[in-house]
Amino acid sequence: MPRWLPPLGWAALILILTSIPGSRLPALPFPNFDKIVHLTIYGALGWFSAHAWLQGSRGPAAGPARTVPGHVFVPAHARPHPS
């Protein structure tokens, strides 16, 4: 469970921040700044989640082929096969 604390804590922070009404937020420094903020906070959530998931992987099958993007980008012949 401790490996999942960072992604769960980050998700809780996102929940808290997204509950703030837009009228109470400061003005955006430039157009589409919110897109950069979304990319950053949800990208960090994805990184924390992937890191926690891969920490639980064991054995020769651990690595990029165990992730969903790994199955998309790693050719079938390069993936480790279960014993």
C-alpha cells in the first residue's frame, strides 16, 4: 500500500484544487495556460501511478512491456513471454 500513497495523495490534491470555483482563481497569465496546468498535474498523476505500479512488478516480465503504452509501442516479438 505505501507505494500507492504518492498517486493517491496527488489525486486528493487534484480533487481539492478542482473544487475551487473558477471565479476565485487568479487571472490566467496568457491564453490556454490552463491546458499547460492540466497537462502538468495529470501528467504527474500518470507518472506517480506508473511508478507505483512498476514498483510492484517482479521478475523478468517487469519493465515497459508490462504497461499499457508498452503493449502499444513494444513489438510483440520484443515482449517478454510468461513462463
